[in-house]
Amino acid sequence: MQESNKAAVAANPTIPEAATIIRKAFSKRSTLIIAGNCRVRYTGRATSTLEPGERILIIKQDGALLVHRPTGYEPVNWQPAGSVFNVETNEKEIEIRAVRQKPRESVTLTFDSLFMISILNLSDAGEFLLHASEDDMHRAILLKPEIFEEGFKPISWEKKVKPGFVDIYGEDKNGKLVIIEVKRKTAGKEAALQLAKYIEPIKAKINRELRGVLVAPNVGKDVQRLLLTLGLEFKALDPKKCGDVLKKADTTKLEKFFGEVYQ
């Protein structure tokens, strides 16, 4: 077994060797990665079985478990953090069982051959920062309007008005016109005043109810009070949520749908 301060790797271990290594990893709460041929059984809120195949098992320091096929980014089976693990062996197989109490469920992996076991002692205190642009947030709202508000229907984006361009222009479920100004960081008073400037020329041209909404992860001190004074609204939207929407969507369809006819 090759070892360093951060990692220990065993290639093609026997069943007894694998059991010793895996128990050691569990006792130290290390991250464990196993590649081998296994079958998988889940019992709990439902039941499922996965016939034998060559897969990757990842068990993290917090007790989270993921079973991956050789292709695809999503696990085929998984358990959240807090699972309790047990290892059993016989002459031909090693069984790893992960159990949760609430709700009561378990995942059991039975390996008949192992290609690699890796024990990792990792530390990670880095803050996750999503550098999403305002344009990304616009696209996410257009692709999935309900992340802004249920029943919202976009009509256009980057609509030209006298002072500049409205980020998103649409209707709410009650038929009111909605003007949205998007900021990817904490919105200050300038953003509220900018939205108010966009609203005024539109109000002068239409004869219907109009809402102005500032969309951002959060607002600065006293901005909420200013919005109320100006008759505007604030809705919080996490850029990470927008990023998740874009990952699942084909943005080329967006450009085709919102063509020049909607400008």
C-alpha cells in the first residue's frame, strides 16, 4: 500500500486486505474511494437493486455516500451525511452497509473484486464563491420564470426606455406589468433609484397597473425602506440558483424563442 500524509492507495487488494483498509478509514473518519465490481441494494422509502458492474464508491468524512457508474455525473445511489457504516466479509466478497436512522434506510454494496482503494485525509475551509454575471441571472429568469415568481410571464429583456434598458419586462399572474432590475451583488440605493427612473417613462405611456421589482441576493442598509417610499419591491434571488437553472437548460433555445419580434 502506497502512503503519504494525505493519501494511502492500495491496488488490487484481496478481500481480507480490503476489509482491514476500509475499517481503518472508517475509524479515522477519512474520505474513502473504492473502485471495483459490485452490486447495490437500497431499502428504505422504496427498494431498489443494481446488478453487478464496475463502479466507484465514495464515502466522505461526514458519512455521505455516493455510488457512481463509469459515466455520467450523477450518482446512481447515494446517502446523505450522517450514515453509519458496517463491513462484513467472507472468502469471496466484502459487504459495506450504510445505515441512516431518520428516515430508516440503508445502502448495501457487495464487492466480489476490488481494483483500488484510496484513503484520503483532506481539509477544506475555502469559501464557495459563484461568479455569475447579471446576464446569467437574466437568462435564468427567462428560462425558468418561477424562480422569480410563480405565474410570471416574460415578454422581453433589455427593453429600451428613455433612461436606458430594462433588464426584464413581463406580466405577473394578475395581469400587472412587471419591470425587473437585476443585480448580482448586494443592491444599494443607486439600484433602487435606477429602477425608479426606468418606471416613470413607462408609467406615462401605459394605462395599466405596474410593478417595479429589484432582484438581487440581498439589499444594503436602508434600501428596503427606500424601495417602499418609491413604491417598488425587492425579491431575493441567489446567483447559485440561477447557475443551477442554466446548467440544465439549452440556452440556444432561449435566443431563438426571445428573438427580435419580442424586442
